[in-house]
Amino acid sequence: MILKCENISKHYGLFKKPVLANINLSLDEGKKMILTGTSGSGKNTLLKILALIDLSFKGKYYIDDKNVNKIDPSPLRKKISYVYQEYGLLENESVYENIKLGILYDNLSKAEINSRCEKILKLLELDGFHKRRVNLLSGGQRQRVALARAIIRDSES
Ligand SMILES: Nc1ncnc2c1ncn2[C@@H]1O[C@H](COP(=O)(O)OP(=O)(O)OP(=O)(O)O)[C@@H](O)[C@H]1O
Ligand SMILES: [Mg+2]
């Protein structure tokens, strides 16, 4: 995918000062980008726009030359993963139930879901934790569950 932002600006509600003002960037297929900035400078605000979680912004955002505000973003959303800074985990559910959410709407067989979960748990050194409730995990373990949920779609069994 090729991402391109033209003059992206973002205001939250009635707050006068924009959090983002005229952001321009482009990111080619296969390239990596690191976003840095002081606390509160708008990194997550921009990332949520890039991940199509927030579509209320000014300016233009193109994915593969398509203006995301002019198309149905649902198919593109399936191709983008996002790890929430606060993780956004279901606290009273197991590691397995949380990770499974990453492929909830992918119409996979139960066997495929199980085998993907198993693989990703191994990869992120969480094997043995699949039945553990998330609110009984350490900070680093929770972080890896959030990451697993984000990348499980790209994994194959
Ligand atoms: N939903 C919201 N409504 C109103 N203001 C918000 C909202 N979300 C974030 N903000 C404000 O927008 C600014 C940017 O927030 P954002 O989360 O993008 O910052 P950040 O760069 O990721 O910060 P940090 O490094 O602390 O995680 C902050 O001043 C924050 O208070
Ligand atoms: Mg942040």
C-alpha cells in the first residue's frame, strides 16, 4: 500500500487549537516510518487517521491513490493493523478470546483460528497463557497480546 497525506488537519470537538495542522507525508510500499514528538503532540491522532479509525479530519488522505473520504473504507480497514496505546483489551476475557478478535470477521474455520492463535502465541512468547484472563497478566504480556491481535490476520497457519 502507498499512503499519502495532503494538508491533514485535525481539531477535537470545540477545542480551538488544532492538534494537527497541515501534515504532509507519503509512505511507499515496504517502507517504514517512525513518528516522534513530545507527549500530546498528536502522534496517536495522526496514526488513528492513517489507520482509518478516525475519518473526521481536514485535508486529503490517499491510500493507493484512492481518497479515503470518497470510498467505502471497510475493505481497506481489513488491511491495516493498529495497536492501541492503551491496548484496548477485554480485561475479563482470556488471552485467546482477545487475540481471536483480530480475525473475528474473516470467516475462518475453528481449526484455522486455533492454529493461528497457537502460532502467534508461540511467536510472542505467550504459549501457555492462552486461557489466562488478561487482567492477570504483566504489562509486557498485555502489550504482546495487543500486538498479537493486531498481527494475527497476517499470519498463516
Ligand atoms: N478524543 C479526544 N478529544 C479531545 N482531545 C483529545 C482527544 N484525544 C486526544 N486529544 C488531545 O489531542 C492531543 C494529541 O493527543 P495524542 O493522543 O495524539 O498525542 P500523542 O502524541 O500520542 O501523545 P503521547 O506521547 O502522550 O501518547 C493531546 O493534547 C490530547 O489531550
Ligand atoms: Mg500517544
